[in-house]
Amino acid sequence: MILRYDIPHNAESMVELSEGEKIYYAVPIDIDEKGNWTDDSFFVVTTSKLFIIRGKKKTEINIADLDKATAEPGIGGGILTVRQGDSHKVLAHYSSRHLGRYAYVARGINILISGRFEEVISNEYEKTCPICGRAIPGTKRCPKCSGEGGFLSMFVKMAGPYKKDFLGVFLIMVLVAVTTLLNPEVQKHLINDVLSGNGSLKTAYALLALMFTFSASIVVLNIMKSNASARLGSKIAADLRRQLFEKYQKLPLSFIGDRRPGELLNRITQDTRFISDFMADVFCNLFAILFIFIWDIVFMMVLNIKLALLTFILVPFVSALMITFRKTIGRIFHLQYKKNDDVASELQDVISGMRVVKTYGKEKDESERFKSVSGIFADIQKKNERFWAMFDFLVNVLMGMGLVIVVYFGGLDVFNYKMTPGELYQFIAYTLLLFQYIGWLGRLPREISRLTSSLERIYDVLAQDVPEESDTVKDIDIKGEITFDHATFGYKSYRPVLEDINAVVKPGEMIGIVGASGTGKSTLINLLMRLYETDDGRILVDGTDMKDISRKSYHSQLGVVLQETFLFSGTIIDNIRFSKPDATTEEIIRAAKLANAHDFICALPDGYNTYVGEKGYTLSGGERQRIAIARAILPDPRILILDEATASLDTESEFMIQKALERLTKGKTTFAIAHRLSTLKNADRIMVIDGHHIAEIGTHSELLDRKGIYYNLYTAQIQF
Amino acid sequence: MSDNTLNIFEQKAEEMTATRIIPVSAVFTRTDGGFVSLDLDGKHYDRVRIIRLFPFSDANRFLSVREYEGDGKEIGIIEDLDAMSGETKEVISDQLTLCYFTPVISRIYSIKDEYGYAYFHVMTDKGECRFAINMGSNAVSKLSDTRLVIVDVDENRFEIRDVDALSQKEKRMLDLFL
């Protein structure tokens, strides 16, 4: 993300720099003081001053006078405010386009306020290209400006590895075109030499045999062509699917989190399917038809240039008509499709909410509502069908007219001996071919643009830079000391979830984490699990920055039990073994025993081979949780993370699991989130998170003596 | 000791459920920094937040006035901004302009779609502007049959109050997104 814009010269000249002063950040202010769009205002931060430039007006503020700068997100925009003692002041108002930018700038100003001179750099990508103004589909560079976009380059990129297959398909296509074009030529000879001339029966048979061979080979070649391109299409699609899947696994969670899950799923399933469909339906005909089309026109001109030109006059009309109608059709059918969606979602709503509808006695109202939605859909459908019928009719009439022209003028030429009947027949055949493919060619641009956007979405993912681990990462044997050093993090740069977290956790210590929902407890744990990286500050493990430890080594020494247990489709033993693929059966049984899972597994008819997961044996919440615990402890982790591990269970299961956990947490650095404080009675220290910070930290009795948040929570819970 | 704590919770629950209407007599003042301060029943708030409860259906009625510091507790609700004194109305309206930025589209000059994004060139009540939306996402949502909210790639929000008030040509351009 750009934090230092090139601002216009006249604005920049208003920033007077003193000796040694330099511009750190310069960003546009796109909303003026009255709340309207503006493009002549800028916010400039230098080493010691803030400048607000509005047209010819300039305001200067000394950074030394300020206490804090904040970028406050609002609705559809935000404001940059500064605090000076008790007084707050608005400096700039900007739209959402600059929300992230100002968050970084505010962070930068605060660094300057604290007397340091580090410059904040943003690694986020721009959403619109600063050069051409087009939206960037989540990639680092604009695909247009970097010359990577466009159909041809995309297609070449996709086709590159399959050169041989493409060549094969291409050759068959040329053969198809040649045979298709030769057939009318033979028919001409049949008419001229045999029917109207004095040809012998022998010639007739020979020509008929040739015609038959051509027709048969067209069929055979077409089958071969479709077959080859369909096979090629599914091969490409399968390779792309595999590449996408591998990439998804490598990409940071923030990439996945930024996109709706359906969208990512679609890229693997729908976009790749579209590519194989395109190959099978469009590409297989592409060159053949282009080839036929061009030669068709050439042959027509050679046969009878006057007649050919007459026919071509109709072509623009037919194409123009088709293009306008196609646009309208696209529009009205899109509308129909949307309304169909409305009907479906209305149905979905009512059927899945049937209990609510019935309990409130709203059956009649819902029926009325559905009736109106369904009625609108029916109306649109009716109108569209009528339009469709008209369209077909019109196109046929136009094409028929073309034929009438050809037959009339061609017939005159035949009577005047300017043309033989065979040539006229051949010409008519070519005319029919021409009209047949105009329609197909008209569809081409849309198909190509759809393919391009599918390819773009796929390559957008494949082109995504995966933060590579540096070569300096090392494997370490973790003892379990965790240090939070000014750790700051937010899922979106302008909305921090955790700010300036500082704490030292001793090896083997159990830390209970409490706090209201949404205060950042789970986020803290996400950082510990290394699903995300801190924006500012560090987390140290045994004195080494987490980023310098190899992921593999770190994750193999980490055990996690979450509130919602996810079991993969597979057997119980597969699920436990997931955390340590080379574990022996003895180790697995030991882990299951430690997790209090062994006994219930024994009671299952299929024992450890019981198939669980989406379509498998239904385990209760407590049983699933115990399997998850066994999975977490199997590799004997040094760090254990429990996020509400027992919250969704009934009291008895919870008690049993707590018992299991007590045994496990001994000697391991443990972080446990819990709402029910009784589950934290074994914790060495409690960390209370409130308002993005660690509000309180200490032993149970220390915190009770403080009479703060923990005290209130605790007393409230024992009363109930 | 626990009795005392319980009382705190009782009190909190009481506060949570009570709805307080801010009287016309409340004094809202513009601060030097461009914010709003409030004096109500002898209590002074340096800076208050003002939040629309019905930003689309009733933008000037039912405004929640909240503390800026701490949890942002609700001080009270302004039932109808138009019923407040002229000066208060102005001060609060200015504050709302600062926190809510949803340009209302009055004319559509062009909509061009290219590779999965649609580029709008429009006139809004905040001036002329261009923006892009992602066609793949649900960028256009309907508030009613004729009222739309469009969210662009930067998460700016644009509103079309009445689709039927647009010309036939503009409507046809919009059709793809309806």
C-alpha cells in the first residue's frame, strides 16, 4: 500500500522543509470539510511536522506538541484525529479507499511522537491500480499494466505445458475444415458433369462415393476432434485444480480470511470446470470454424464475386441484429436468473425457518410473500420466452432472405450462362455454411471474456506470493518459555484487535485467559498457533523470535484443542494419528488413555477402526473432544493450547475431560481460554484481556485482592 | 463483599435495559477540535459519539448518543433530530457527516464491465466520482424493490434512493446488477 504519494507540484511546494527534515508520508484527503469529494487536498507527515493542505490553504502542526494520533474508522470512511492533552482534534476525513493507509500513517505518527524515527511500511496490496485505475484482483501488480493480463497471454500461459496435445487438436481441426469445404466442390461436379452434362453412370458412382467418403470422414474427424479437445480440457483442468489446492494450503490464513469461502471453492470447482467446458465446446471448433469461415468467403468470391458481395451485404445486418438481440437476451435472462434466485432463497428461508413460521402463526403471510415473488418470476419468464421466439423467427427470416437473393440473382446468371447450375448449388452450400457460423462467431467474444476471467481468477491465486520462510529459520527443542514483546495485531490493518501485549510465561506454566467475547482471546491464541503474524512487536519462544523458528519444528511441538472439534472423514486411529503420522499403535493407545478416550473407543463395535467424520459414526460432543485431546497430546507437545475445550459439553463429560487435562498440562506450557472460571482452578496465573490489552495478570488470589475485572467475574459466577 | 458485587451487576443490568430519551434541553456544543460535547443534567461529556440506529430508513430519527471514552456506554437517544433546536441540529448533523459517508447517486454516466469488475462513473450528492465494484461478490444489495446500496472494492458505500427515478437508459445500465 502506498503511503508516500507523488503529490502535485504546487501542493508539494507548500511543504517547507527545514534542515534535515524529510517527508515520510503523503496521502490524499479525498473528502473536504463539508463532506464532499475533493481531489486537491493532501495530508503530509514529515520528520517533525504534520501538514494539511487544502487547495491553497495550509495548516501546520508540530508533532512534538501531540500526545497521540488515531485513525478512527467510521461508516464508509474514517477520520484521522490527534489528541493533545485532553483535547481531541479532527485533522482529515477520508473515504474507505484510504482507511488502511491512514491506519499506517497514524501508527507512523505515533512512532514519531515517541521520539523514534522508524518509517512504517505497508505490505498490503493496492486495490486499484495507481497507473490505469483498474481494480486489481488481489494480486500484487495490476495484470493489465504489467502486461500479464489479456486473453492471449493468459491462454498461452495455460496452454504452454500442453504444446503437443494442442498441435494434435489443431491438425484435426484443419482436416475437418478441409473436408467440410471440399464437399460442395464435389457436389458441383456431380451436377455439372453428370446431371446437366453428359456424364456416365460410372462418374456418378465415383462422385457419390467421394461424397460419401467426405461425409463419413467429417463425422469421424469431428468425433476425434471433440474427443481430443475434451480430453485435453479435463487434463488442463485437473492440473489447475491440483495447483490451486496446493497453493491454498501454502497461502497464509489472512488470504483465505479475506475471501468468502464460497469464492475460493468456486475457483477450484467452477473456474476449472469452465476451462474444460470451454476446451470441449468452444476451443475444439474455434480454429476449424475460423478456417472454414475464411475459405468459405474466399471460395464464394472466386465463384461469383457479384453474388458474393450481394450476400455479404446481409452479413452486417444479421450480425448487428444478433449482437443487439444477444445483449438484450443476456440482460433479460440475467434478470430471470436473478428472480429465480429470489424464489429459491425465499423458499430456503421459509423451509429452514418453518418452526419459527409455525410458532408465530405466520403461514398465511409467508404464502402471500412467496406468491408475489413467484408471480414476478413467472411474468418475467413469460416475457422472455415470447422475446426468444420472436428472435429465432427474425433471424430465420433474414437468413431466408439471403438465400432468396442468392437463388434469384444466381438463377439469372445461370440462365445467362454466366454460371453453371453446379456452381450455383455450390454457392448456396457455402452461403448456408456462412450463416450457420455467423451465429457461432457472435458468441465467441463472450465465451472468451468468460474464459479470461476464469483464468484470471485462477492465476490470481497461483500468482499470489507466499511468504517464504527465510533460510535462517532453525529447528529448536522448545522448553516452553513464551514472551510477548509489544505484540500488536489486527485482522484488518485499521482495526487492531490486540495492542501492545507484553508478558513473560515461564516454561511449564499454565495460563488461564479470560475476558468478554470479542476482546481478542482467540486472536491471541491464533498468534500463538502461528496462523497469523504480529503486525508490530514480537512473540519469543525460549528467547528466539517465533518467525525465526521453522514452522515444521514449531508445530510439531504444539498441541491444540479447540471448542469446535474437527474430525476428518476417516477412522478414529487416522484422526488421532493426524498430529504424528509415524506414531506407533502403542503410542496412540497411550494418548487415548491419557485423554480418557480409550474406554469409550473400546465400547464401539469397530474399536479404533470406527469410521467417523461427516458421513461416519456419530460421536457425542464429549467423545469427539476426547479424540481431539488424544490427537493434541500424541506428539507430546511442549506447548498446549486449549480454547474453550470443554465449554460445549455437559457437566459430567466436562468433569471427565478436566480430569484428563489436569494430567496432561503438567510440565507443559499451557494456555487455556475459559468462560467458566472453575475450569481454570489449576492455572498458575490468570490473564484478563479487555479493551485490546492485558487488563490484569496474576495468580487467582492476587487478582481477587485487586478487586478488578476478575474479582467481579469470579464473585458473579460463584453466586449462580 | 459478594453482596456488593451483585449490586453492581444489578445496577449494570438496570442501566442496560433502561432507555433514556434525550430532552430538547440538552446542550450539544461543537468543540475546537471539531467534535461534539454534551451537557446533560449537570453532567459534562467532553466528546460524544452519535450513531444512527436506522441509517437507511430513518437517518435523522433515533440517534444513539454514546460516551466516547471506555466502553462507549449509551447516554441516551435523540428521538427526532428535527425537533431539536436549530443550533443543536446543525452541530449534530455536521458530526454525522463526519462519521457517515454514503454518497447518494443521482445520475449514472456510464457503467463499463471488464474482466469481472464494473466501473461506474456517476454523479452523487457529494460530487462526481468513479468507482469499481467486484461483479463476483454481492456488491449490490437491495434495501427494497427500488432502493440499492452498492459497495465498491474499497468498501465505500453508495446509495441509489429510487431506481425508478433514473432514466430508462440509466436503468438499463443498472439492470445487470439488479
